[in-house]
Amino acid sequence: MAQPLTPCLSHTPDVGEDPVLVPILGTPFRIGRDPAAELVLGSPRVSKFHAQIEERPGGHLIRDLGSRNGTFVNGEPLEGERPLTAGDVVHIAHREIVYLLSEPTERGLDSTWAHDPDTAGSDSLRGTRDIYRILRGERVQIVFQSIVALDTGGVIGYEALGRHQLTDATYDATRLFSLANELGKAVDLSRLMRRVTVDQVPILPEAGERLFLNVHPAEMQERDLLDDLASTATRCPGRKIVAEIHESVISSAGAMRRLRKELAARNIELAYDDFGAGSSRLMELAEAPPDFVKLDMGLIRNIDKSPKRQELVQALVRVMRDNDVCVVAEGIETEEEQTTCMQLGCELGQGFLIRHPASAKDLRDTWE
């Protein structure tokens, strides 16, 4: 007969040390700085008795004990008490612990022991921990990719691209936002990226009036999206904000016309991003034209060798010009791709051939 799982807390005693498992053998189980606590966290930011775990029918709950710097569960401030579920990430002030259910081992479960970090949970658990580490610590950085006029090479603006700063994780932006979306935190992550972007804008070169900011699809349902974008624009004097929305969330033509009107009232322009990546909304593109259409790099890659894609892009450009929409070719990596895009009528371009994404400081130093 299988033995029952034992609830444990996984935490790292100090920087560079292996995580340890601390079994919860009885309750109340206090966490704090005081040596009398069942789990002692040696940090002045942790209160003497900071939080407490108590048994409840079917599991455990956690409550804050009036701590100075707060207790957080999965990134949310703990108010009152709440049940704990295996995999929950708990922050005691700035110290992180994870609530786990552990199988018995030959070492027994009557003492603390070190364990392999990779056995602390599944990929999902590690992803959960990483997202909350990023959000709580604002551990993001912004790089900017230049957008240029293809005929002159002049910089007309920059697209802000968010990156995480975790040294022990290798998520690209797509995977990072996928994890955040699974946790219901995509909106928080997207807005964090924009806040950090604003802090970097004063460092950017003066050349390039426009600042292209990505709007995550989950934000389209947020009532305060327009106010958030307007606040961002206010904090970027001298820059023209362009809100990029993915083609997958382009809804009815009427809704898109209303969105563009509301953005224009706030002096914000609209771009349809990654157009051509999926089921492109051609009707909405024609009946509710944005200010910019950014052609997905899948259309642009090796376009000089694909007559069929050339015909498609040329037709799109023709429709866009008739509606005063500026076309941006994304992902240009070769001179042949750039030449072909220019011949097809694309006015603007971005990609590694033109400029790799760089920090605001690096762009300024290069410009100067």
C-alpha cells in the first residue's frame, strides 16, 4: 500500500546553496526570523513570526501574522488566509518557498535535507515560479528594434521588445508570454514591459519619432486598456505611440473602427501586427484600416525566391496604399529580401539586416 505524501516546503537557505525540503510534521507551522519558528528565514526583511501554516480538512492553509513586508501566494498579496495547493509559490517578504507534496524516501521525512533543484517540480511548476519571480522582482529588460524607411534608411521609430532577466532560464518572448497567459498573468507582464519601456525612452536617440508598443491579446478584454495606453503616451513626450495588436485578435470591422477612433482621440496610432501569420482578416483590413500593417516575417522570409508570395504582398500593398495605410516588412535578413520588399511597395522595414534589437543606451551611443 502506497504511503501518503508528506507536505513540505522547498526553499534555498542562501545564495548559491542547494534548495532544501522542510517537512511540515505538525501545525501550527510558523515561518519567520525568530529561532523558535519551525522554518527560520534569516533576513531582516522577514518578520520574527511572519506567516503560519495550519491544517485544514483535506490539506493546509496559510495566514499572514501581521508581517511588515507581507506574504504573497502565487504573486498575490495574502489577505486573511487561503488554502495551499501543491506547487504554490509563496513569498515571505522577498524570500521564496514552494509548497510541495513529497513521497517518502530512504532518508525518511523527519528532518530537513537538500534536494536536486530539478526535482522540485515539473516544467509547469518551474514556469510558475519564474513568472512570479519576474513579476514581483520586475526582472525584465527592454531592447528596441529600429524601423526604417526602406528607400532612405532613415529611422522612423522603434519597436520595444521585452526580455526577462533570469540568469537560470532560457525562455524566449513567445514562451514567456505563453506561461504568463496560462497563469492569467499575461496582462500584468505586458504592462510591466510597457512601464519599463517608458523608463528607457528618454535614453533613445532623438531620431525615430514613433514608439511601437505591443498589446497582448489578453489585454483586449481589459476595460482600462485605453486609459493605460493613454497614460503611457503621456509619459513619453515627444514620441508618437503606436499600439500593435496581433492579427489573431482583430474582430469585426466595426469594433476595429471604434478602437482606432478611440486611440486617435488619445493621439495614439494603431498597427496590425504579424499580418499573414494565420487567418488574416482581409475584410477588417479593408473596411477598418489601421495606421500601419506589419507583414509577418513568414511572408518576408526568402520572398525574393517566391513569386506567389510576391504577388500576395503586392496585392496587399496596393489595398493598403488605397487606404492610406503604411506597410512594414518584418524580419528582413538579406539584401535580396529588402530589395524585393521595396520593389513590391513596402515603405518601411525592420529586421536583423537593418538593425539587431539593442538597448536604448547602445542605440544612443551608436547614433552619437
